[in-house]
Amino acid sequence: MSHQQLFGLLGYPLGHSFSRAFFNKKFAEEGIDAEYLNFELPSVGQLTQVLDEHPQLKGLNVTIPHKQAVIPYLDELSDEARAIGAVNVIRVSWKDGHRHLKGFNSDIIGFVNSIQPLLKPHHTRALVLGTGGASKAICHGLEKLGIEWRYVSRTRREGQFTYSDITPARLADYTIVVNCTPLGMSPKTEFCPELPYAALSPRHLLFDLVYNPDTTQFMREGRRFGATVKNGLEMLHLQALASWDFWNGNDDAFADHPLQA
């Protein structure tokens, strides 16, 4: 019987998976006897079947659309995951012959440590575009950094802006804009969120969670008006490394990936 460790990604659809390529390369380079698989599950209810069929599974990453739906299937949540209400890492362990699933959120670690080096004293307020599972981690990260934030959504709800609310004057007031929507992602690279980009300035910082293509239309528009721009690739690397820590029993990956003072 193989003692090879198994890890994987839950999501639907998966298409090109960063995680699978990242981890299998890591395992090969570091001589780790492990494999990383994609589990394309239309319904999160199929998780139990996956776990039963792969008893050697030690950990999973979770991506859209299951980051929130997976929570009822877990035995325990980290404080961060509970506060955010979304999970992107599951550690599978055994306690007294029973499988134990603990959910974590490493997106917040990836985001905070990726955006932090770019922050200037005037970066005090942020617009967060999109209200899905990823945006919840972003907002939690902004709070850790002491940055005020407001959601921008197509839907009008109390306490959040719609895109039509983002006037040039308002955009001048919010010097960080984080795109948590899939707009501009390959193959539909010509799209970007509808904002008055001409109101941007060198005081602005635009952060895009999209990493394919390298430079999105959102980033291109920002750069055109002098803003600092960054894509989501480093965030992805950092959250993957934090996932590895969580799977290997380190519950406090924040201690290993400290928020830079």
C-alpha cells in the first residue's frame, strides 16, 4: 500500500489550476513523496465521497464556488476562517479513528503580505470590487492593516456602493482599489470594472486578484493614469505556502508569515 501523501483542489470548473502545477513542482523539487490532484465537484456534497475514495488525503485547497458552501462539512474552523466566513484550506487528520476536517483561510495571509510593501501613509481607504468569497478575506486583511473599506457591487445594498456611485470625486477619496471580480481574466481579457479611471492619480494603488493575464485591462488603465498596480500572482504563491503550513500542523501560519511592521 502506498504511503504517498495526497493533496488536492476542490472547485468547479477548474480548467487551468495554478495550485496543482505549483504543488507538484514543489514536491518534485524538494523530494516530497506526495501528489496533488484536481477534484472538480459540481456539488460540495460530493466531498465525503472524495474523502472516502482517497483515505491518504492530508489536505485540500478550496476555490470557487465552494469556499463558503464547504463550511457545514467541516468539524472545526480557525478564528480567521470563522471571522471571514470563507475557507480555502482544509486539513484532514484522524482523531480516534475518525476523520477530522479543519478549515483555514490563507487568502488573507497572501493578500496582506503582498499588498503591504506598496502601502503609503495616504493609503487609508479602499474600494473592494465584488462581494464573493475572496472579497471577504480581502476586507478582513484590510482591517488588519488599519484600512477602511467599502464594497462596490452591481447590487444596491445598505453600506455598499454600486458602480454608478463611484464618481471621480469619490474615486479621488479612496486611494486603494482591489478587484475581487473575475472581470478581465483570460480569455475575456478586454473587460475591466466600470470606473472613472481618468480620476486616478499616482496616489492610487490598484490591486487585481486576477493573475492571468499578467497585466489586466484594470491594471493597464491604472498605469495609464500613474497609479501603482499589482496582480494576484504573488498573493497566490504566498497563500499556497501558507496552505502547506496549515496542512502540516502549523495552526498559526500568521506567525510564520508575520505582518511586516
